[in-house]
Amino acid sequence: MNRKYIVICSFFVAFFVLSLLCYGSFEYAKKQEQKKMAQQNAAQTSTKQEQRVTSETKLVIEKWEEESEELVRNGDFQKKFSLKGTDVAGKTLGIIGLGKIGKEVARKAALGLDMRVISYVSRPEGKDIPEYIEIVSWEELLQTSDYISLHVPGGEKNQGIISKKEFAMMKKSASLIQVSRGGVVDEEALAEAIRNSQIRGAAVDVFSEEPPQKDNPLLKLEQVILTPHIGSNTVECMDRIALDVAEDVHLVLSGENPKHPIK
């Protein structure tokens, strides 16, 4: 009797963080934007690799260089003073979702950018939390963070965990980085918070509906950077994911367990 296997392969990453933190200017970045069943995933591939941070930082660097080059070629040299970012050293990064990706963001922000990194963990006892991450209450994270980066899984449990109440607690200078899953942030509430200057701005790579509808209020706000769910889009990362997926398919079809099962 022939046995049939169904292998569901998925890959993802939500890592649009350090490119924004490194240059810290949502206003600048917005200008740039305008121009037996076995389940397995390749999430570790897109989490552990160093190129993720490099590629996302490069995303901003390349566009900054493009803008700067245009100024020089057009004879607008003195307009360089309009290309100002914000220092992030000493600023507070609040991470919501301290899984593999959240921890990697924390490590690079704390050790590479000299940021204070805080996170909320409901039950921190017995968990492996690096010493450079300070565990705080939910309220303190929202009230003290200069940047809030989301790295939680989707699902009903996390739907709308950032909404009107949470935005009201944030600093007016705070920026939200939504790179987790669509629906985690109440998009209507986010748009309202930005329009009312409750927070400074946001970067959104995932949406409650993809592609977002034309009447999505975030599309009309200059203080929001919008990207089409491309957190893992580099040639190298796609190659690694494809190899990991192929390896796990081979393992399953050979009667073995995949290296990256969904737990």
C-alpha cells in the first residue's frame, strides 16, 4: 500500500525594525516610500541570519543615497540639511513578542545600537531572557518606549492587542513598528492616534487585509511607512528558505521528522 504525505511548507519573517531605528526618521523614510500530515516552516532561516539586519538597513541607506545623489546632481547641495534623522542610542525600544525574531531584534538593538531594550512577558519565570532585555509591565512598556516593535503570532488571541486604549498610553513621540501579523493592531485606531498626534508615526509591513483596500485610512497618512509584507525579501534569504524547505520535504518523505516542525 502506497502512503501519501502532504507537506505544508511556509516561511515568514517580520524584521523591519533596525532599518528604521538606525536612521530614526519616519518623515524621511516616508518620502522614500513615495518614489500523516507533517507541517514545517523555515522561520529559523529568516530569523537567525545576519543578512536580515544588513538588508533592511541597506533598504534605507540605498534610498538615502539615491536622494542625496539627486540633490547633488540637481545642484541642491545645501538641501542636505533637510535629510535629518534621529539618534537612537539611549532611546528605549519596547518589544512585544519575545520569540526568536524579537530576541534577535533586541540583541542587535541593545548591543549594536546602544539602545535600552524592554519587553513584556506575562510569565518570565524560568524563561531564557538575555541580560540586556529588561522585563517590565505592559503599562510601562507602552508609556516609556520611544519605539514599539511587534513580533507576536497571529490568531484570535492577539487580535487587536494594540488599540485605542494602548495608543492613549503611549508617548506622543513614540513610533509603532507593525511587522507581526495583520489584525494585531487595530488599524482604524492607529490612524486615529496618528491624526490626533497621540503618537509620532508608524511603519506597517502587514495588514488586516492584504492587499489593503484603497479606503484603508493608513494609506492617506504621511506619517506612516507602508511596505507590502516584504520583511524577508532578499535573494539570499529566499535561497536559504528554499533549501530548508526542500531538506524538510526530503526528511518527511524519507519517513523522518522535519527539522523545523510547527510546535
